[in-house]
Amino acid sequence: MDSKSNPFRFGGDLGADEIVDRVEETALVESTIRNGEKLFLIGPRRFGKTSILRSADENLTAAGAVVLRLDAEAYPTIDMLVSKIVTAAATRLKGKLDLGIEQISRFFSRLKPEITYDGVEQELSISLGVDSTAKENRPVKLLTDALDGLEALALSQPRSRPVGLIIDEFQAVVARGGIEAEAQIRAAIQEHRRVGYVFAGSQTRIMTDMTQRHERPLYRLGTNRFIGPLPADEFSAYLLRHFRRGGFAAPTAAPVQSILNLAEEVPFNVQMLAHNCWEELRNKSGSKQPKLTVQLVEAALRRTVNGLDPWYTESWTRLTTVQQKTLLAVIRRQGTGMSSSEAARSLGLAVSSLQSAIRGLQDQNILRDDPAAGRIRLRFVDPFFPHWVRMVVIR
């Protein structure tokens, strides 16, 4: 049997040579930056959004573009995010260090950047020389000044060199800056034509409200794209191909379809379950060729869920009683009709109490809205969580 390493990766964003499909989405991110446009990329956690961004970043950088890709959740304050934007801009220009420092000082002059260079570590360090507590230099103003500086820097580059800013988990910026942040960001970048902006977010309800409600400042600022499940046929073919290449018997597509169904076609969970099935097969002893079966997939799921028991137990026990009852109802009703008065009555709750519980579960990234075919269905962010509930809570 082939001793190749396990091809199913999870737990981190994938590179351009590893991502499954997502060709159209990756191309959209790339064209947005090349053309100096704006894109809002909206997708639940575990759907590969960050991998799309990384893949596009790698492709653009290989072609000579200047791409700044940041995760807003990694920076506790807006001014820390601003410092990183300026530092990243300087780092991308470090091929000509003196020129890079001069450009940063000139184009981001309103931020009064203080630049130091560690010759031993060969690293640039930039701090903002403004008082971020002063009224006229509040954090949101720092951000818009940074965006204006980035546009000025981009205009100084050859036209053949695209410049892009990708901010992942963008909703964190708005959460910290409020509606004022939205308004000022729009005012700053709506006339920018040289920098391509990609604002991505996994809080689908917040991002959708932000970009599709006409009273919000960011309404129709750019293109909106929702990241959904991978095409089932292509995902199935990918899984089957890799199991067979690994030397395992997979005479039918039924076990692979079982993987997709049990993981609800969520890419992260599909990869995790496929990874664990691969290990189950590799560990089988005997002279016969290990065979991928539906029974093996189901056994791998049980072991996977059991391995996550501490996390699920902690998540379950910190919920209120109403939230626990709501989750049980979501499982029982398969996520449909949860906003109805009938659903509330079946739980002995007022409609407002049920809706409050749902919002709380969404804010905790336990439930998400899944809009499709003219209706909205509630689904678990982690599709293995309801399996744990059935195994441990309901039994």
C-alpha cells in the first residue's frame, strides 16, 4: 500500500496549490485587487474563506502585486490594526529600504510614523507618532488616514503593479468603531481607484446587514459575494480520487457521500472527517487492501466527536437553559420554522425569548443563518456539534 502522507488537511488556511475548487471566488478576489475595486466576501467559518484570501494573495504576489492581508480579530484596537497596515506596506517595499522608508514617511505623513530598522533581524518596526486619544485623531480617523496614505502610495507605483488591502474578519473593525467607522471608511475609499479592497467576514448576519441594508453607509459600496458549500460532485470526486491514490479500496462513492452528508458539506469538517478516515484505513492491519466503507466513516465520526467532547461539553454547559432548549429544537426541526410562534409555543417560550436565544447562539458562533431557495434555515456552525448533542445529551 502507498505510504503517502495524509492529503486531507484542516486546522489552517490552505495555499494556492492545496485549495479545493474555489477557482471562481479566488479569481474574483484577484480581479478586485488588479482593477482597484471593492469586494465584500461573506462566508461562515469553516467554509474556506481565509484559504481563498491566502490563495489569491499568493497568486497576486507571485505576479508582482503589493498585497496587504490582515486579520482584524488579531488586533485588539483599531490603532494597532493601523500600525500593522503601515508596517505591512513598508515591508512590501523593503527591497529598496531607503526608498521604502522615505515613501512611508511621505505617504503616511498624517500618521507621523516613527520607523526603526533592526539590521540584525532585518525587520522594520513602525509606531504611530500621533495621540490616538485626542479627539481629532480618534482611532477611526487613524484608519481612514492610513487608507488615504495607502492610496497615495499605490498611485506612486507603476500601473502594472496592483496594490490591494485584504482585511479578514472585517466586522471586528465595525464592532470597535461603530456605525461611524462605516461612514468614515466609505467617505475615505469611495473615490479610491488604485487600491483594491477586499473586506471579508464570517459573521454573516452582521456582514449582510452592513452591505445590503440601504440605510447603512457601506450599502452598495462594492460587490458582495457569499461563500457557500463546495459543489458536491467536485468535492466527492476530489475525496474519492485521493483515497484511491493512497492505495485504499473505494469501489463506490457511497462512503464519500456519507462523509459529505455527516459533515454537511462544510469544507473544514469534510477535511477533518476524511483525514480521520484516512488514518483509520492506514492503521488497519492484515494483508487485504483496506476498504473505505460507510461503516468505517460512521465509526470515524464517532471517534472524531468523542475526541472533541471537552470542547463541546464546555460550550453546552455555558449556555442558558433557554439556549439549550433552542438548540434541541433546531436539531429536531432541522433548523426550519424557528422564528414561528408555533416553535416558541412548543418550547413554552415567548417569541421574543426564542428570538433572543437564537441571536445569542449566533453571537457565540454556534448557529448561523443559511439562506437558500427563498428561505433562511438555522444551521450549526460546527456540524459535528449536533452529533455530539445526539450522542451525549439526547441519547
